[in-house]
Amino acid sequence: DTGVSQDPRHKITKRGQNVTFRCDPISEHNRLYWYRQTLGQGPEFLTYFQNEAQLEKSRLLSDRFSAERPKGSFSTLEIQRTEQGDSAMYLCASSLGTGEVVGYTFGSGTRLTVV
Amino acid sequence: SQQGEEDPQALSIQEGENATMNCSYKTSINNLQWYRQNSGRGLVHLILIRSNEREKHSGRLRVTLDTSKKSSSLLITASRAADTASYFCATDDSGFQKLVFGTGTRLLVSP
């Protein structure tokens, strides 16, 4: 296992198009998180899965955003009808645990540019 | 929203000097973690300190936690050019199963 993988690394899309990102967590990790980071800011929480169940969604996640984690393995984050304000780095992280929040392992991120 | 605020926002030092960055947070926590992010990359977990701990060491890193002041500090001793990165503190959102990150300190270590 080589860590958390995210694909693609970069995505340029036109406003109004749909985009989908993929995250492959560390295989034994049951928790998977999506964060968004804009320039000069810290990561902002979007959503979180424990196994295949999506347990929390941020208010930042409008109806245009949807995330899935079928079978508790990889996850996808889809943004419909992209807007310029969606331009950001989208980070995926995974961790192992059922109680205390332990350290995350992050992927390298997907940088989205909406033109 | 971001729970933590790091101070300073940016720090520039020479190799061999120590770097200290501070983090303040707002709510009660179970633990506080520090992460490093090199430009354009993902974050790397550095160290975790629990709410019942006051100080923790890992290699050249020293972390302190003062829960009465809701603050933490990260000290990097004998800094190297390779330590150049952004550093973020993160707290577990007590009662919820996620980390909330601060705004970060950008550290530049010059040779």
C-alpha cells in the first residue's frame, strides 16, 4: 500500500461542467474525509465516511456536491454545474479508528481550476 | 469554518535557528495535532498531543498544550532548509469525528 491516492492531480474545467474526483484510501482505514483548501487557508471540512456510511456533511457542501464511498473502499466527489468559486485544492484523507480522532494520512490532492 | 488560528502567519529564519509557532483554538478538545504541508502537496501528520498531556517531543519537534488558555505551540529546533513549509494545527471537533484545521503558519528557512 502506497498511501492515499487521488486522481486526477489537476483538473481544468469550464464553468457549468460536471467534474468527478477519486480517492483511494489506505486499504485498512475505515474513515475517509474530504476537505477543500483555497490559497493561503487551512483545509475546510466537506464530508466524512465511516466505512460506506456518510456520517457528516458540512454546510459548505451545497446540493451541487455529492460524495460516495461504495463498499467502504474508494470514494468519489462529484461537483455538478461547476462555478468559479469551486476552484480549490480538494484533499482526501483516511484514518483508522472508531473512537478518538487519530492522525490522518492525506493524499496529494486534486487541484481544480474552473474557467 | 476554521477553529484554530496560528501565529505568526509567516516566519522567516536562518538554518540552525529555532522556529516557534503558536495555535489558539476555541472549543474543548480531546487532542490537538500538527501537520506540515509543502507547497502544492497534501498534509503530513507530525505529532498528536492529548488534552491530558502538557508537552510532547518527537525528534526536533516539541509541542506544548495549555488547555486553560486553549493554546498550543510547536517548536522546531535546529531548523533546516527542508523544514520550509506551511504548518497547521488541527483539533478534533469534540463530539464529532473530524479535525478542524487552523489557518497555518508559513515557515521559510534560508540556508
